Amino acid sequence: MKIKQAEFVISAVKPDQFPEDALPEIALAGRSNVGKSSLINRMIERRNLARTSSQPGKTQQLNYYRINDMLYFVDFPGYGYAKVSKAQRAKWGEIIESYIREREPLKLLIQIVDIRFPPTEDDCLMYDWLKHHDIPVCVVVTKCDKIPKGKWDKHIRIAKETLQADPSDQFVLFSSEKGIGREELWEVIQRAIAG
Ligand SMILES: Nc1nc2c(ncn2[C@@H]2O[C@H](COP(=O)(O)OP(=O)(O)OP(=O)(O)O)[C@@H](O)[C@H]2O)c(=O)[nH]1
Ligand SMILES: [Mg+2]
């Protein structure tokens, strides 16, 4: 995929701020610090368009990025970060819930998990909830550069088992650091947009 244009559009904190031009939306969910923003930057080959941080819990809104006048990436706030207040967590739930329930242009939700660890309880809850709402899901298993190649298959199998994944859901091995999985994920995205 050749990226001709990529721009940040808005940090939405409520649904009436979501764009109204009906371009397909590809959302990214995952626990705090798992590498959502880094994945966006790798997909669009921009170093720092999506804000990355070593401080977890930093992205608190739905951040919209418009790509090639063809789609939006929607970067979700990370979940599972212990140090956010109850009130903040409730707010997180509200916006995500209304987005997932009602967002017509949502074509695919990319759920990101870390290859080094089995999916957490929060990951499983998120996955179950997406399935419950019939959202098309692709699971990206990222940071694969952090473990030896010989362990990739085993760790992907553990991720599938822990999530009790639907066999028809696609899993993509990824590394934002090395660019592994980029073309494969673009293919998944293009198929999702084509319906
Ligand atoms: N080695 C390696 N490091 C990665 C990879 N992806 C992300 N990281 C690092 O992991 C940290 C968190 O990455 P982010 O992209 O900011 O994570 P995030 O999920 O957007 O985090 P929040 O917005 O806080 O929820 C950063 O230090 C990244 O450099 C990867 O594929 N490989
Ligand atoms: Mg982020």
C-alpha cells in the first residue's frame, strides 16, 4: 500500500465529533502500551503521526487519522492501565461502547495483543464483547521482534487458545519496529473495506 496522504483529524471525546463523511473506519484496540500508535505509524510509514509514548494510558480519546482519502484509522485509548481513576475508566467505557455499538462506518476492529504474554483478562473481555456485537475482528500479535522467530507459532497458538478465538478470525503477526506484517495487514484491511 502506497501512502500518499496521512493526516491527523481529531481527538474525539464525544460521538458528535466523529467525522461525517462516511469513509470506512478501521479501529485499533488493545491494552495500554501494547503498541497501537506505533502500529498506525508503521502502517502509514510516518515516524510520529500517531503519538506514541513510553508512558502508558496517555491516549485518552478516539484519535482519527485520515489516510489517502480512503479510510480512517481510529486509535482507541488503551485499556487495562491500573493507574487511571474510576471516573476516567467509566468515561473510557462510555465512548468506546457507543462507538462499537453504533458506528456505521466501522469496517474492522484490529485488536492488538503482545506476542510475549498470553492475552490478559481485559483482552478476553474486549474480544468477547466485539464478537457479541458482531464486529469484524482481526487480531494482530505485535512486538514479534522481541522474541525469537522459533517461538512465534507457539505464542500465536497461545493467544488463539486464551482468547478462545473464532477460527474464522484472522491473526496477523506484526512488528512495528521491523515492519513485519505490514503488507498482510493492509490486505486484511482492504478486504474488510471491500466487504
Ligand atoms: N520492539 C518493539 N517495540 C514496540 C513495538 N510496538 C510498540 N513498541 C514500543 O512500545 C511502547 C508503546 O507503544 P505505543 O505505540 O505508544 O503504545 P499504545 O498502545 O499506543 O499506548 P497507549 O496509547 O498509551 O495506550 C513504545 O515504547 C514503543 O516504541 C514493536 O513492534 N516492537
Ligand atoms: Mg497510543
